[in-house]
Amino acid sequence: MLPCCDLILKNLLMPDGLISDISINDGYVIHSGLSEKSEKVIDCSDYICLPGAVDMHVHMRGGQKQSHKETWESGSKSAVAGGVTTVVDQPNTIPSITNAETFTDRLNEAKKAAFCNFGINGGVQHDSRIDEMYRAGALAFGETFFAESSYGSAVDAQFLKESFLKISKINALATIHAETVLEGVDDSLFNHDILRSQQGEAEAVDLVLKTAPSDLKLHFCHLSSPLSIERIHKRSNTTFEVMPHHLFLSTEMFGEKDGKAKVNPPLRHERTRQQLWEKWNDIDVIASDHAPHTLSEKTSYEFHSVPSGLPGVETMMPLLMAMVIEKKISLNSLIQKTVYNPSRILGIESSGYIKGCKGDFALYPKKTAKIKADLLHSHAGWTPYEGMQGVFPDIVIIGGDIVYDKGEFYRGSGRWIKGKGYIANKSK
């Protein structure tokens, strides 16, 4: 006889076509099959039930200078409402995360407000103390900017090589923003694409690959072109991510001076977007690069002064689930790229259907709806996907606790995910 558990997901349709019950207790799946009893039972007959997604690339903003763009509360609510139960925050905050003190300040801010699981990366800059941040609990290191971006200063090849050696020595993961930026007038989407070209991105990937020690665990952020993807699989211990905006958006969908479409790496032309979809089976991870700026910031300046970045943590899974509903991608492939692969790459526990997995799930209806900015939760207040089709979850569960139910949020068992180097009370 099975013990009484905290929650049962009943009549859940598994990706292999079988119908089963999932029993969750103390935050973890304890049984998949016929269930016994629980005070909480959710009938999943009308839902597609996925393990909670991991978005390994978000910028939650916050702090004194960026809370108007996003806070840990608003950003994590956006994640949860989009079916994402774990986020990994990037270190190009204000101030940047470069030592144990700034890391701990960021951690305390997140602990007070986050509605989902979260990890925090350490920054790689000239004043960074990598060992110190590793002991403080940094999950990985980067994104390291091998090209200048909003709130991110570029590092050179020699410094990158030295940093790689330090990260490799502690067996941590290094993540890289790889671009080549040409000199010129950045006054339109057309010129933004030229100055940060596909070929330049591929060349930067090549240089990073040559610089990295053979034993370094290396992950490339937001590759935007098939040219870059073709370089990656030449090296072991190397993975990469692609963002929804490079899969769903192209320059032809916007006016030439539309700052709302400005992002690094840039949106590409429609043909490149279609070619990126042709690489779907090769992609390791889909992540959002959620980088919110307010609508005023994206529309009130000349194009060259508009900050780069798009909100996306809440729309990532809904956009991709719409592709599943339309039978353009498989459910299994989506789960691999948004749950299992990012968990494996980060070295963290994964949510899932079998005993021992984290009890994080999102229950999606079996029909699409139009994406509308006024229904989203980011402080950004807008979305580049306005009017597109998405499938938003009705119910989201973290650690067996219902944290989102048809528009209502509840604080559950979301927690900090420590890096493997964490040493309690010895972070400095």
C-alpha cells in the first residue's frame, strides 16, 4: 500500500501515451502509477501536464536602479504563469555580481520575493573573485560578454582564457555571450543586424572554442544563426541555447526603427528564422533571455540609444506549446530542451514523471489563445509576441504545492538552488 501523499495528479497523459497517476510527497515524485489517497487530487484529464520548465537565462533586474523594469516578485510570477518553475539569474545587474558580497545581496533579494526556484550566476569581469562566488553558491559563471551589450562590458580573448582556466579548475560551468561588433551607426534594425552579423557571431564562437580548455564545461548563450550552431558540435563538453525571439520573430515583422525589436544578438531576416527552425533537433536548450525594459525605454529614444532586450520568460513555454498543439514539434523534444537538458547542463535536480524527480509541474489546456500584454505579469508591460498564439498553463505546481491556479498566485516551496561549490557560512 502506498503512503498518503501531499498531492496526486490523476489521469495524467504521459508523453509515451500511457495514462498514469503521479503521487508527490515532500516535494518529490514518490510514485508513478495507481495512486492511493491524498487530501489534494487534481484531475489532469483535460490537460497536457509537463514537468516544470527550467529557464537558464533570465535577467530579473531589481535592485534600487532597475526595479521599474522588473523585480524578483514580478519576474518570478511571470515565470510561474508561463510554466517555468526554475530560473537562473544572470550577473550583469547593477551593481554587477563579482564577489561574495554582491552575490549575497542578490541572493537575499531573491529569497524575500521569488515565487519559483532560482539559481544565481557569478559574473566574469576584471574585478571578479570566482572562487569566492563559487563558495557563496554561484550556480555557474556568466553570461560572460565576449561582445558589449546592455549592462554587459566585453572582455578580451586573453582575459577570457585566464578566466576559463579558473572556472575549469573548479569544474564549474562557463556561459558565453559570443558576438563580433563592428564599428558603425546603429540606427535601424537593418544596421543592427549588419553590425552584429551572423558571420561575426560564428567567428566569435570559433574564437571562444579555440580559447577554451578541453576539459571546460562550456555553454553558449542565445545563438541566433545556423552558422553558429554548425560550429558547436565540433567540441565535447559544449552546449548551446536558442531563444524564442530568434525562432518566432524576424526583422520583417517590425518597422526599421522599431526599438521594441532591438536585442543582442539581433533578430535576423525571415529566411534565417526559418533555417533556425530547421535546426530544431540539434538545439540543446531553449531559454528566454528575459531582459525586460519598459515600453517607454523601448520607444522614447532614438534607435541607437534604445536598450537591447525583450521580455520573454512568461511567453516562452506558451509559444512552444502552441507549436506542440499544431503538431509542428513533438512534446518529447520540448521537454528535453526546456526541462531535462538545462537541468543536466546545470547539474541540478530535474522535475519529471518518475520517482525521485522534483514535484514541479505545469498543467496546460489543449487549446491556444492570443497572447496579450495586459494579461502578462512583467513590469515591462508589453510583449513582442502580441497577438500570436500561445498555450498558458492553468495550474502550476512547485514541490507539490499549487503556486498558480487560474490567475491566482500562492507562495509555495520555491527555493534557492545552490551551486556545487557552496560552503555554508564560509562564503567570504
